[in-house]
Amino acid sequence: MKKSEALRTQIFTLKNKLIPRATHRVDLAKSISERTMEGLDEHKMVMLDYLNLKLKGIDLRIEYEKNLQAIRQLTKTQ
């Protein structure tokens, strides 16, 4: 049960804090000139960070769902 609560907290934090911040960074990065190598590199890093956060959210959700399924199986057999 504690693991599922921790996962739920992590999912909440990702959805409501980290991903909105990353989305804001993406919006800011779009306004940076991509004509220089530094601008291109910054844009690339922002996009990679954003995608990594989205993937982390998906991974956490999968782990959370598996954990809930295991809990349901245990409670069903008892």
C-alpha cells in the first residue's frame, strides 16, 4: 500500500508541477533563436528533458497500475 501511495504522489508531482514547468521551458525555448549552435543545443536539451519527464510519467503510471493489480489479486484471494 505504501508503495502505491508513493507512486501516486510521484505521478501527481510530475503531472502538476514538473511537466507544466517543462512545458513552460519548451515555450521559452521556442522563442530562442535556433540559428546558433548554442540556441540549437538549448532547444535540443529542453525538448529531451520534456520528453524524458513524459516517459517517466508513463513508467510511473504503469508501475502504479501493476501495483494496484497485485493488491487486488491479494485481496481477492483472501
